[in-house]
Amino acid sequence: MRGLDPEAYENFASFCRQDYPNYEVLFCIGDTTDPAFPVLQRIVRDFPDCQIRIVIGSGRNATNDKVAKLARLVEEASHEYLVISDSDVRVAPDYLRKVVAPLEDPKTGAVTCFYVPIKESTWVQRLQDIGMLSDFYPGILVAKQLDGVKFALGPTIATTRTRLEAFGGYASIENRPADDLLVGRLIAEQGHEVELLPYTISTVADYQSLNELFHKRLRWITVMRHMRPWGHLGLIFTLGLPWAILAVALLPTVMVAAIYLGGYLVVRAVLTVLVGSWGLDQPGIWKKLALIPLWDGMASLIWLTSFTRKTIRWRGRDYLMRDGELVLPL
């Protein structure tokens, strides 16, 4: 943990209401001056029957403070089964049972799942949601079909202490970005399956403006450019809006516009409805379909901008990316 997310108390409390016989909840925070600390203290007071511990500091000297804290949490944890979650996540009482159950199969090395917003109070949050449904999740499903699940999604990773120790644990990646992707990849490389569970959790938006959303997405895609350069370059073939506009610009006729722009809009709308309504059971998807071209235009701009970036910003701190690792700027 670092800083205080919106509705943090309800997020944390949801993990203390699990329908599970014996589990503990661990939080790691940098120091007691962090604004989240009083909220954590309240959680401990309000849930006396839940085993809750607050760990102060990672005790490590690492560039990626988040991963250093995860290494500390794994050391402190009492059980073999481990469930790692982001701080902006809210879960249902059946969450722990659902994500841990597949680990009973020895072939399963990790479990992850999709996530949906708990509410959308602004058009920017609706724009982010349409981007996830029309862009991010379809990309994940295509990757699953082509190459299997060799990644994990940060909001939830369920695995075991044994699987983490087999590749060196979080300590071995504490200076690298994209720990969620790496954990899934390194477990898959051991010959174990990473299961993408047909189960969704909720997240609370940690951004309020279009600028914040733009830079959040830019951070993620810049990391992907350094982690998977050829895959990132190949995204050019998935940017439907620029190609459709280019076709119309080269041959500006009604028929070309109807075929390319019309075809683009139909395909994107159908894909979004399939993923959002049929796949994730999200209501009111059709009301947000008009935002798809706006998202695609912004996503194309972000993709182009990522080629100019060597740094990322996370929780108010800048990091330089060099040879696949994070380096603090001088």
C-alpha cells in the first residue's frame, strides 16, 4: 500500500468479510505517516474476529517499492496459499473460496481474474470502462487463445508460496516493473497452468480527470513497450480507427466511408457488447458504445506517445526504465 485510494475503508473491509474458515489479511505500508494508516487501524478495530496484521516497511532496498512490500508480505504470511490484491479492489464474501479452489489441482500454478468498476460517476470513468471492454479484455482473450495464459492481472493473483519460491519469489523481481505479468509468466515457465477464472471482482476508480486516465494508461503501455517490444509494435495492426480514417482520406467516397468506417464501428460495437454484456454481465453497455471512437482515438495517441517515453510515474514517483528494470532518476 501507498497512499489512500477512494473508498479505501470499504475496499479493505470487504477482505475481512470472507466466507472462509481460516485466513489472515496482511497489509504492508511504508510508514505510519502514510494517510492510509489510520484507515487500517480502524479496520483492525472494526473486525476483531479477523486475523489482521499491518506490516510497517518492506525492510528491503529495492527500486520497485510495491514489489519490495510484496516480498515482505510473503515472508510474513502464515499460510501456503497466497492471494495478492491491489488496494483499489473490493470483493464479495465468496471471493477467497473462488480464487483459491483451482489451486487444489497440482497442475495449476496461479489464478487470476477480470475486474469491473463498482460504479461510474463520471464520463471519464465510463470511457475507461469502454476501453477495458472493447480493447484490453479482447486483447487478453486473443492472447489466451493464441498462446495460453502466461500472465496474471494485478488486482488478483492467487498462488502458493511454493510456486513463488520456485522462481526466486518477489525478491528476484523487486527492481522490475509489471510484477503481475512477470509472476504469471515465471510460473507458466515452470510448466504450471495459469487459470483465468470466469469470475469478476470490483475496482474503485483512482482517477478523476481525463489527464489522469491518459497518464495511467500511458504508464501501463510504456511498460509493455519495454517488456514486450515486438508485441507492442504489433499493436499498430489493431488500431482500427486510424486505418479506417486513412482509407477514407485516400479514397473519399461514400462507399469507402460506409465500408471502412461503418465496418469499423459495427465490429467494435459487437465485440464490446459480446465481452461486456454476454461475457461479464455488465448492464447498460449499449449506452456507452458512442465512446468507442473517442477511446480508440486516445488509445492510438497513447500508443504513439509511448515510443517517446523512457520514464513512468507511479504514486507520485518517477522511474526510469533501463534494460527491463526500474531505475530512480538522478
